[in-house]
Amino acid sequence: MAMTKDLLDGVDQLDPLPITIQTLLTKLGDDFVSPREITRVLEYDQAIAAMLLRAANSAAMGARVRIERISDAVAHLGLDRILSVAMGAHMKSMSRPVEMYDLSENDFWLHGAVASVAAKEIAAAAARRGVEVPKQATIAALMHDVGKLILVRYTDVDMQAVVDLAREDGITFVEAERRLLGFDHAEVGGAVAEKWNFPDDIRDAIARHHDMPVADPTPMTDTVTLSNVIAKTVGVGVGAEGMNLFADRLSMKRLGLRFPDFARISSEVMSQLDGIKQLYGV
């Protein structure tokens, strides 16, 4: 069953992304974009520039010396982390209590932010095993549950019915969503990513982060799938869904990782939680 007209209309009525973020997104696929070009874009947006300076000087971003110029912040952070910070601030501004999923405003937003950090740690671990994960996986992980925001705004589904169906039929929360609604929040998130003109690989990872098994897997989809599990494992954004989810067990193997890696990454993400909250003023 396809998404309802009300839901599709809701996606279509979303405000466009801030022009600075739109411009930065167009640079993602450009292998020759220079730090100077990125700096020029940021200099025209004082709010995002201030946020990036704060991020560049935060413990969460590995700051060792004080950074006072936007050009230095660009060199320190790189385009993927710049976009993650900018999108994180935008998502925080959009956040609201996601009551259908038993998530407070901060619970919802923080789950994405923690998943983004997990994606960075997964990519670093995978690289040590010879598997390259695209840097923009951090952005896809940040945005992976954006579909929940749209479902809250444009549907009246009884989430307790989803919880009850999952328990009674012994199925995952997402499968119960699919049976009751005809689609799941990941599919809705993919539609939002398309509306916002995200690159195809980011949109695909958002739309398929609950697929089991993952068809035609990529390092990006595997990383976002695993990032979601890690964020929940450290207790962030558990909500009504709880840990009632399956992830493709081969995702970790394809990334060259084993359970000790999963445990170490989870511990590292947990150690950064206070820094993430501080960065965004939570």
C-alpha cells in the first residue's frame, strides 16, 4: 500500500531547507570543491557560522587548539561534519514531541545526533578493516528517523495498536507499522529526503534502514542500519519501539566488524553523549 495522500501532501508542504544547507548539499558530490568555496558559503550565514565555530571548538569534534576563524573551522571539520552540524541544528529547530512513538522533543532529536556520531565511529573502524564508508553516512544517520516527524503531523494512528500488534503477532515494531499503515516511517523518511533533494545514496539509506535483509547493500546502508541499533543500545531514542527491531546481521560482517567492535563503538559513543548535548545546548 502506498503512502496516503495526506501524508504525501504533508511531505510536499515541508519548508525547503535553509539556502546555506541546500548549497552545501550540492557540493557533496564535487570531489574538487575547495575549503575556500565552502568558507564563502558559510560567511553569508552568521547563525550557522557561529554554530560551526562552537562545534569546531568542542570536545565532541576533537578540538585541541582554539579555532576562531571560519576558514580554520572548515579545515578542521570537513564538509561532511559541517553538514551534519548544520542539519543537526535544523533538525533540532524542527523537533517536537513525537508522542506516537513515546519520544520527547529532545529524545527524538538526540537519537539522530547520536546515530550520526555512531556512523563516524563505524566508518573509522571499517576503514581499519579495508572497508570504505562514504563520509556522508553521518548525515544519513542523523536524518534516518525524520519520517517519524511527518507521521506525527499527518496521521492519527494509535501507536498502542502498533505496540499491541507487534507483541501479539511476535513481529517487529516496524513490521507492525507496515501492516497497520501500509508503509513504515523509514519509507516516509525517504520521501522527505527526496523532497529536500538529498543525494540518492543518503535517501536510499534513510528509506531502507529497517529492511531485513538489506537488498543490494552498500557500506552506507549497512552503516546507517548499525548506527540506529547503537543509538538505541546506549539508551537514546528507545521510545515505544524499544529494542523490538531486527537488523541485518550481515551488515556488521560486510563492514568488516565483529561484536567486540560493536561493543567498543557503543562505549565510545556513550562517552561522547554529554559533549553532543553540550554542543547543541540540550
